[in-house]
Amino acid sequence: MVQITNIAPLFKDMAKLEHDYSLACQECSLYRLCLPLGLHHKDLAQLDKIIKRRQSYKRGETLFTTEQSFKSIYVVRSGSFKTTISTSNGRDQVTSFYFPGEFIGLDALYQASYQSNAKALETSSVCEVPFDALQELGKEMPQLQIQLLSRLSKELSGDKSLMLLLGKKTADEKLATFLLSLSKRFSDRGFSASEFQIMMSRGDIANHLGLAVETVSRVFSRLQEEGLITTNGKEISLRDIEKIKTLCL
Amino acid sequence: MVQITNIAPLFKDMAKLEHDYSLACQECSLYRLCLPLGLHHKDLAQLDKIIKRRQSYKRGETLFTTEQSFKSIYVVRSGSFKTTISTSNGRDQVTSFYFPGEFIGLDALYQASYQSNAKALETSSVCEVPFDALQELGKEMPQLQIQLLSRLSKELSGDKSLMLLLGKKTADEKLATFLLSLSKRFSDRGFSASEFQIMMSRGDIANHLGLAVETVSRVFSRLQEEGLITTNGKEISLRDIEKIKTLCL
DNA sequence: TAATCACATTGATCAGGATCAATAAAAAGG
DNA sequence: CCTTTTTATTGATCCTGATCAATGTGATTA
């Protein structure tokens, strides 16, 4: 059996996370969720050197588009992003949402150009990791390569699950699955698993789940009538997680 | 006890293509599509040592299931496979089809167990690549790591495209897109881009595209009436590829 | 603070594709 | 080879979720 990673959740100081964009990997509260996991101290320092800490992006601002050639992968430092791809006639699909510690742009390295458009969902910041430099480092740090492979593999299995959702689940099941996925990710990051603020619009959610906005709205209302959740705009609280789990299938 | 370890060489003359499972990477006709691409000759020899050539699988036979722990990735040598994942209540989704030179099991390395079930669609064979050994080799061959990353990334972008298909395309668009994807993959492998045999059932296709069998059948008939394709069971020929392209969106 | 604009909810109606049903055609198996 | 089983096609009907429409609720800006 090949055991690759053990991303244990935990981080404490929210304030740091939000505001100190220059914070080095060594002191970053995302350490356990991020790329450096498993690196030795001296290797970490080297990784730290190649990472560019970037200014924040405001809601709706673009991180990259399919027009740009691939140079870097991005790790969310604070806030959140969405990626979309489009048909030639302008319909588009929200392929993923990204939270702190998650990698954006991994699907780009094959074609050497970004395969999707990435936009901030709220005021957010990222660490930019130039891929060339990362590969150079990787030659001397197998652990880093493994980390990277592991991330790609994780995204891959997430995508397969979404295929199952898109292809085989009903509207109710889709939304239940989505809410639990958010819950898990918030709780992995030290936030409440049952009460959180969603920063994506109903439209984004609907699009991501292959539904119409109206359907999402109706399912939210129905779940609320049944006492499974409470919503107030962007505030969501899951009142009966166990029951919601049974809805996911 | 007489151990019969390697019978294959005895049959060297029998259709190398299909049946010589012991054929080394150096002589393999899939070279350009496969893992070794870009490796130096001596590195290739080393890679060759860790690869296990496996007996063939018959239609419907299992390559691996979600119950098994992850040890190896598999490269299709001949034939084809499908992978599926399932909901807790038994609905399942065909997540991908795999052709010669393509890698199966890449989504497994994150959780160290296979995330899907892989089955042969016809009499097929694979090369088994033990992941531990591959990682060891990778330490000395950056090119190999890059190849691996590249493959993961490629699968990732394929999956994103499928999300777009599942979430935003109509039945006609789905089937047109699917046919062209097959066409491309056959032509990449030196076969005709316009005439080929599909080895997956209508059910598999329907499931993969998030449709009912009946719908797939009807769309096939409609495309045929419109003179865009000809079908005869598993034989498909694309009569007007340009027009089919316009259907994909 | 009003005015504008983007987003959300709810209702009424519609349609694409699912489901049900029957038959036909291939495979598989004895 | 004939029998049995699986897979494919075609038709009739139904239903989930899309679309259209109207109103409500927040946000942003002047």
C-alpha cells in the first residue's frame, strides 16, 4: 500500500491568515493543508524562496483566464475562488470552488495554458508558485513531488465524484451533497461544520450542480421547510447533518 | 516443481501487436503515447525493469475495485477499459473509458486506495507499474515525474470537459462530443478517424453521458437519418465530421 | 437616502429526456 | 444448432427540472 499524505486539519489564528500577505510558509497557519506538508525545515525555506505572495483580489476579479499561458499554480491563502470553462457558444460550467490551502491551475500544466478561468468569489489572496522553479526544487525534494502528485490525484477524485453528481443525482441529492462538501471543507479549516457563510451566489451553485437558479432556490426552501437547514441569504446552518447525509446517496 | 515463468517468448511470432505481453518498452508500438516518452535509452531500460506485463483480461473482467488498496497504476496495452464509481444506493457512473497508452488508477494515489472500479470492455491487456518503484525511479529521472504530472493534468482537463458536457449540453451535443472524442483517440493511435468499432455498449455510453439508453439509441438514429453517421451495431462511421463538430458546441 | 442594479424567491407553464412497454436483433451458452 | 439471455431499437406516456414571469430583497453608488 502506498500511503502518501495525511492532511490533518488545524489552524488557529484567523487574523494572520487574512491580513499578513508576506507571511512565510514556516509561520503560515495553512501549513497542514498546504504544499509544504512533510518537508524538512531547510527544504521549506527553499520552497519559501520561490513562492510569490500576491496582493489580494476583490470579488469578481480574475486570477487567470484560458487566454493566458501557464506559468504558475496558485494556492489559495485566504478567501475563495471559482473556476469555469465554456462551450464555444458561451454557455459555461463552474468546474470547482477553491478554499484556503487548495491549488488552482493544476489542469493547465499538460497543455501549458490554463484550461479554465479563475475568479475570486470574495476578497481573497493567493500564493503564486512558479511551476518551473517548483519542478527544479522537486528534483531535490521527492517529498515535494509526491505532495504535488497527491494534490492532482485529490482533485481528480473530487472531479469523478462531481461526475457522479452531475450524471446521476436528483436536484435534492445534488444540493445535499454540495452542502456537506462545504461543511467538510469548512470544518477541515477549523470552522464550524454546521454554520457558515457561503460566498458563492445561487447562480454559481446552480451552475456548478447542473441546475437552474430557481431550482436551487426551491430546494433550499424545501430543505428549510423540512427543518434540515436554515438559510438567511449567505448564512447557512445545517440543522440535521445526519439526515442531510441520507439525502446525498 | 517445475516453474513455468515466462511462456510468452515461445509465441514471439504470433501477432506481436496483440499478444506478446513481454514486449519491452523499447520495442513497444505505443512508445509515443506512453509513459516512456522523452526518456533516455538507459533510463528507459530501468523503467522497463519495474514494469510487470500482465495477462490479458476478458470482457467484463475486473482490473481493480474500490475495495483494493492502491499499489500500481496500469497502462492499457491493448483493448479498452471503463471505470465506474457508485452512490451508496447502487446507482453508478461510468467516469472514463481508457485506450492503449492511457493510464488507469491515477485518482487512487491520494487516498492510497482505488476510487473506482475498472473493467475490461473487450479482451485487453495492461502494463502494471508499481507506484513505489516508479516514485523511486522518479527521484533520478525528473522527466519521468514530469510525464506523470502531465498525465494527471491531462486526465484532469478531460474530466473538466466532461463536467461541461454533463452539466450544460443537450443529448445531441453530448453524443456528438463523445463521437468526436473517440474519433480523435482512434486517429491518435493510427486508426481511421471516421470509421471504427466501439466496444462499449449503448448502456455504457448512455451512463457515461448522463442519458438513458433509449435516448442514446434515438440520437444515433436521428444522426443517421440526417446522414451524419452510419451505424451498424458496434460499427460506427462518421460521414460528416465537420457538421458533427458544429453540433458539439 | 433615494435610485439603481444584481441577486433571490415563488408561482405558472412547458419540454427534454426518463420511464414504461413491446419487439427485434445479437451474443452467449448448452 | 437451437435456446436463452442480453442488448438495441422504437413508440407512448410521464415527470423532473427548465423556462417564463412577477415580485421581493439586498447591495452599491451618487
